[in-house]
Amino acid sequence: MRRLNVFSFLLVGLMLLAGTAAFGQAKNLAVTTNKTVVDGAVNPAEYSYSQDFGQLSVYLNRTADTLSIGVVGITTGWVAVGLGSMRMDGSTIFMGFVTPDGKVQFKPQAGSGHTHRDDASVQSTITASAMKEAGGKTTLEIALKPAAYITAGQAALQLIYAEGTDDAFTPRHMFRGAVSIPLAQ
């Protein structure tokens, strides 16, 4: 019985240590001097934050004058990223795909309930965008004016992501999720 208690104590201690180590490694999005080239090909070295969600990866970089976002989805359909909410409702969404003949289709969207609509007012916050499709993956990169999405004292950047199998703006997503990314002040 004593041996079981010692084993249990050690196991719990190791779990707490592992949890503390994992928590201590949590990343945040800090302002850097890293420059991101928005060319539709994500170079992880250009981004200060990344997170892989299996079917889709998100990359972020924040400088004094630019918030850069890269999204790489395992799809030949559309990919999207949204800011401002952990749900589609209330998010500013950036969505796009590349047609079979190589034409890029990109739109800023406003999330409303469980759907989205065109939002031309967001266009003034976009400083660059690019998309590519190759090897069964679709990549979207955008550069934004950070003041439109990050306010003074804001603790975290709320971000949603999704992808679909079609080259269109209306089909439902086959994969989606949300993440709150801590901001370094």
C-alpha cells in the first residue's frame, strides 16, 4: 500500500511538472522588428508566432506598423482567418481561394450570426494580400494596420480560422476553430 502511495505521489508530481512546463512555454504575440514578405508563400522565419491545428496552420507577426497573418490549409478550396471574436459573429474575416486557372479570389467579410457578408469598409485596413495554391495546400497571407485590430492595453487577440473544399465563398467549412493569443505589452 505504501508503495502505491509513493508511486501515486510521484505520478502526480510529474504531471504537475509537465503541466507547469507546458504552461511556461505558452507563446504570446509581441511587437518585433521581423519583416514579413506578403507573397502567398509562408516562410516561418518571417513570423514570430505560429500554431499548427493539424488541418491548418496560423502564422502571425506584429511590428509597430503591421499585423501580418499567414494561413496554410491542407485544401485546394478556400481558407479564412477572422479577428475580433472567438466566433464568426462579430469577426472581421479574410477569406480566399485560388481558381483552377490560377486566379486569386480574396474578400474581406463581416461575420454575422452563422454567416458572413462582404465588408468593403475593412479594405482600408489591408496593406497587402497574396494567395497561392500548390501541393494540395492553399495559403493566404495578409498585412493589416494593427491599430484596427489591437487596441492599447488589449490582453489577447481573438482569432478564428476555417477552410473548405470548394473554390467559392459560400460553402460551409470542413474544418474550423478559434484561439485567443496573448499579446505582449
